Amino acid sequence: MKYILVRHVETFGNAEHRLNGHTESDYTAFGVKMKEMLVDELVALNTKIPFDEIYVSPISRAYKIGEAVAERLDRSFTPDDRLKEFNFGIFDGLTADEAIALDKKMWDRWMDDYNHVTLPEGENYTDYHNRMSAFLAEHAEAHADKNVLIIAHGGTVHSLLVNLLDLPLQSKWHFNIKLGSITVVDCPEGFGMLEALYTPDYDRIKLNP
């Protein structure tokens, strides 16, 4: 069983350094090109690691990639709310400066202990991580011998990865999950092993518009 974990491509929220959790954000012009290249990359990867199941975050920046891959492969795909990005609550969609201006006291509390401090109208990172644990636990037995493609968000991929590798939550910061990156985790008999973590050569399309 292998998990193929994919982070979405560049959006305006990324380009503007916003805390885009559940907030929708369109692709930049470069992001549109990245999406096309990423879909091609995943279709090619399917010939080496056939995808038995495809799951996506229902947030459009991830959903549209899953939709395109499924269409190219003539396959179905399943949105799952648990794969959504972290919910930044009252800070969702804001830059750090805007969030501090809105509620500096809350921002400081959250920065001091983001794993346990729940943002108003949002969540904390422990609850977020538990969302991923629940997703994996539910699907591990059902997909014991299947390869599962998951297209989601940076935080989601971080959390799924450390869950699969049985690492502490804080170890997620050791993995650089770039926009449009692909992470492959092999899980023979439930034992997670990092097989690959790479980013397609998007600079090529940036240099050749």
C-alpha cells in the first residue's frame, strides 16, 4: 500500500502570504500553469504506481486538481472534509500583519502554543492533526492493499505524513512540503516508509511562459 500525498499549486493567497485555511483562493497565472504540469506528472506517475483510490480536499485549489486527474484517468474521486486545510478561524484569509491588527492578544497566545490554543471560530493544531489520524484509521483497513492518491494542502500533507511515519507532531517542520509537491509513503503492513518527496521542475514553465 502506498499513499501519494500532493499539495495544491500556487494561489493568490500563497503569493500574498495569507493564512488561507478554509478561505477560497484562485490560482495565480503561474499556478494555472503549475496545475497543468502537476496533472501531467500525476497521470504519468499512475503508470508506475497505479492509483486505486483518489481522495481530495473539497476546497477548490485542491479539488480542481483531483477533478482534472480523475478526468484524465477516467476515474472517480472522493472529496473528504477531513482533508481540508487548518481552520484559522478569525484569522483565515488574513496576512500575519492583518491578524495582529485584528487581535494581537489572541495572535500572541496562538503563537505561544498553537498545538493547543483554539482560534476563535477555528481550531488548534492537535485537533487538526486528529482529523488526519481519523481519516487514515478509517481508510487503512479498507485500502490495505491499495495505492491512495490524496490531493490537499501543505498542513494536511504535513499531518498525514507524520501520522504515516509514526512521528511526533512537531517533527512535521522537518519536511519542506512545497507548492505542487508530491510525497510518496510506502506502508507495507502498516509500517510507513518515506519513499519520495519531490517537486516537479516548475521553474521550467516560469522561465518559458
